[in-house]
Amino acid sequence: MSNPHRTITLPDPLPLDSGQVLAGVEIAYETYGTLNADKSNAILVCHALTGDQYLASTHPITGKPGWWERMVGPGLPIDTDRYHVICANVIGSCMGSTGPASLAPDGAPYGMRFPVITIRDMVRGLVGLLDGLGIGTLHAVVGGSMGGMQALSLAANFPDRAARVLAIATTARHSAQNIAFHEVGRQAIMADPDWREGDYYADGKAPDAGLAVARMAAHITYLSEEGLTEKFGRRLQDRSEKTFGFDADFQVESYLRYQGSGFTRRFDANSYLYITRAMDYFDIAEEHAKDANEGKLADAFAGSRARFCLVSFDSDWLYPTAESRHVVHALNAAGAPVSFVELSAPFGHDSFLLDVPALDRVVKGFLDG
Amino acid sequence: MAELRPDLRTILARIEPGSRALDVGCGDGVLMAALRDRSQVDARGIEIDGACVERCVAQGLSVVQGDADRDLAFYPDGAFDYAILSQTLQTAARPDHMLAELLRVGRRAFVSFPNFAYWRMRWALVSRGRMPVTRHLPVSWYETANIHHVTVKDFEELAASLGIAIENRWFFTREREISGSGANWRAEYALFEVSRAG
């Protein structure tokens, strides 16, 4: 099967946290801006759970603009006139990088035979890409949400690979509430009769209903209550009265259904299982625990020489400010140069993707400084 | 480069190039930027006001939004050569704890504060019988962040009782440095360089 995305095949098998090894790993990526002669102007942008490498270019499936076009481009805060910006699809995903929908060595899709991966495994894949591109130390690694987890993980595990680490609306560990919401999504997928233990690729009948429910539940966590109330309130959808039935009477129901069904056209249900699992397993302090002791997050960053910047949003209840502060305190304890600001924005967790001019100023100032 | 306030100019001149400094309550980062640009100091800041932090980060400064009363605790002992607390001591929940913390994370500290025993203050209190509102303390008593008014003498006594050594002292009135004689009357604000005694 030919891959329609731009990819690199890693020359070496990728060792995984599970103890398994993934061979023949493909990493799909896009780049923007020109790499300078000494390869010192590269910025790696890491995408979130359902994101992909189409950072600042049209998405080939949806035809929509890149997911961070407001941030990345000529003259924008991540300025492609200055920087060579790289964005890669994480392993486990479904936009060209090796994931559960990819073919295993036996020629059939992996499905649930794909090994369970972690955020650190995703980062190993990204570092493999950087090696392949001949890039030693990044000018910066940048990410929001799960992308921020990758940025922090790269800083902790590959401390010499990035001079600056910008982690937005993220956390160093998944909380019980984070895990709980993901479990709802996974159970929705696995309860769909079309899921068939993940072996659904042959006949094109995928567990879309389950995946849509998973997306709907998750989407609520990306928005603030204030934002939902302002956008939808209790307004009805294209009708003047309640129907006393179970159609999407309310605008908010219609919106969520639209989000759910749109998502199934571009995302693989098994990828959703694997990536949410990776996020749930994420706990940088635990990764760096010595002996049987509970890990200290500061120890994870002890070897880092990078400058850090963390940004949270006051309306984000998925990865609230306290989680960023937790990381900041650990970085203070490790003696790392760190900036942190909680920005005010009404959009909840999704604020990092939306129009927040203060974020633009912080991103530009940190990257150019 | 914008003109620095005289106390900040003094601090800038006293801090050794290439050293590490923590500016507690760094505001817009004007001192941090000067330390970085003129003295290659590894300067870090704490500032409670988000808009100020944003302006600092936009200048490439390493500033953490936080509350010094709470967040200094997360810095390890001796992490800095200098801790700086300019015009902020009087806003601390416990200035005595704050001083101790400054000299835990820093080898030395610079502390400046408005002198409540400045003669204009005394005169305003005596003549009008009201809490003074002056150029240097411009906010009414009920909305001021300055919850612990302090005088030069008070500070010197506190330092002695905490076993803190006063290395240097400077006094300022109307943005000019003045001599130390009668400072508790004459100084609008004071700057002390302190260290752990012993």
C-alpha cells in the first residue's frame, strides 16, 4: 500500500517502554520554512491527541486549514521566515505514521496486535525522525495538550535535543479524571459491535458510532462551561419547540453529533484507543523514579540545560493551571530557567488553538528570546 | 535603555556579572533585562501579575507567575547568588519569613522598601490624622497592597533579631540618593544589601 503522506522510514527498530520492539517504523511529517546551513533553526511542533502533521497546510482529508495556521507561518509567532518548522504524526496515529491500521510484517493490519505505546515511545519516534533529518539540537520543541506532554518528555529523556521547551495547556501526569474521561471513550469504541476486537479494516465497516461517542465525550472536556453556555445555552436546533423525542433538540446536541461524525471520517478508532492509553500511562515523575521510591518530577529534569516556558489557561479544566504549576515548581527545584504564565481565555482547554493574542506574544517572545 | 530607578541602578551596579539572581516581584522585568543585557546575569523572576509576566516572557526573560509568599519554597537552598526584593517587602504576608526565604535561596539579598518614618509621612499622619497618601505610597489604606508598613529602624531591628548581616545600605528621596545621616527621617525609601550572618 503506498503512503500518500511524506514519510521517513526509521533505519533501526524502535524499542518501546512495554519491552516490545517496533520494526520498520514510518514517520509521516511536514516541514515549513527553510533549514539553515548549520541546522540550528529547527522547531519541532508536537500535535495533540487527534492532531497530525498538517500543522500549517491544508488537511488532505478534510480540506480544512492546518490546525495551527494562526500560529505558524511567515511573520507569525512561530515564524517560518526564521525557523524551519517540523511537525510529525505520532506513532500509533493514522495519518501516515506507523499505527494499528498499518500493515504488520505478515501483511495484515496490526489491529490490536499493535504494541501498547507511551508518550515516550512517540518521542523516540520523533527523535528518530530528527536523526533522519540530520538535526541535532532543536531551537525549540513546542506543543499543546498531548503535544506539550511530548515536549516535556523530550526534555526529560533527550535533554540535549532541544534548547527551548514550550509546553502549553498540558501536564506531567494524567490525573484520575483525565484517565476516567478517556476510559469512557475507549469503552464507547469497544462496545460498538463493529469494533470486532479491533479487526475491522478488511470490509471498511469501522466502529464509527463508538468513535463518535468517544469524540463527543472528549470534546466536552476541551471546552469551558462558560463557552458552551455562551455558544449554545439551552437554544433549540432548527425548531421552535421540544419534540418529546430523542432527536438533537438542543443546539449543543447537534453540535456534538456533528463533531463526532466528522471525526470518524479522518480518524481510526484503534488509534484512538492506543493514543489515549499512551496519555493515561503518562507520568514523567514515575518514569524517572529511582529504585522503588516514588519519583520526583524535579529529578526528571535534573540533566536539562534547556529553557522552559509553560502556559496554562484559566478556563482549562482538563489540564488546569495547578498541573502547569506542578511542572514549574519541579523545574525551579531542578534549577532550570523557566517561565510560566496563566493566560485568561474563555475557550477552555482548546484555548491554545484559538484566538488568544496574549499566547501569540508569549510564544513569539519565548522562541525569539 | 530606559532610565532605571536609582535603587535598581544601585543593585545593577552591585551584582557581579555572570552571577545568578532571582528578582522577586520583578514587575515588567526592567531590572532583569538590564542585568541580562549589561551584566550577563542569569536572571530569573517571580511576579504575581499575569500581564507583567506576559511582558517579561515576550522579552525573553524567565519569569514565573506566582505568589512569592508561597512559591519561594520551591527553590532549592542557595540556588542564587542574589535574591532581589524591590519595593515588595511591605506587601509580604510575613516579611520576616520572606527575608529568611530570600537568604535561603540567595547567598545575598537586596531589599528595598518605602520608609514609613519619612518626615512627610510623619507629618501627614500628625497634621491630618490620616494614613498618609504620598507620591511613593499613592494608594488609600483600604486598597493598598502595602500591608506591613516598615521604617528604616524597624528593618534594622528585624535584621538583627533574625541574625541577618547588613552589608550595605542606601537611602533615596525624590529619586536621588541621600546620605545616611538621619535616614529614618529623611529617606523616602531605603535599599539594604543583606547576607546570612556567620
